Amino acid sequence: MAKVIYDRKNCIGAGTCIAAAPMHWKMNPDGKADLIGCKHNDQTDKDELELTDPQEIKENKEAAEVCPVNVIVVED
Ligand code: SF4
């Protein structure tokens, strides 16, 4: 089990997360990426998505690595 944590308000819309993990990320017309299927955590003001599939976890770790402003974190 891993959790993707996304600080959407600080996304700059670079889109590299979408290239790394296209099943989980898409560009929103507002210019920021959406983490597909996430839930918003009101306490932290971040979006969260739990993953169990090793391939999906790997792809999202790659998305976290390529994000130029480090707004994606994957916690194992
Ligand atoms: S790579 Fe980072 S800054 Fe770029 S769209 Fe994805 S989350 Fe936003």
C-alpha cells in the first residue's frame, strides 16, 4: 500500500506527471493537473490517493520525481 499526496494549489501545470503516469494524472482546463480518483484532505489541504498495484506505485513515484516543483509525494 502506498499513498500519493498532491499539493494541487502549488502545481504549475508543467504536465510531466501526466507523461510519467497517464492513468492517474490529467490536465484540468484551469491549468493544473488533477490526480484522478483522489480524495481531498481538508486538514492538510492536499489531495490523496491510496494505491496497491506495484506498477501504479512505480509510475506515481516517477511522476513525483519528474515534477519540477515537487508537489507530488508518494509515501510507502
Ligand atoms: S508535474 Fe507537477 S507541476 Fe507539472 S502538472 Fe504535474 S503536478 Fe503540476
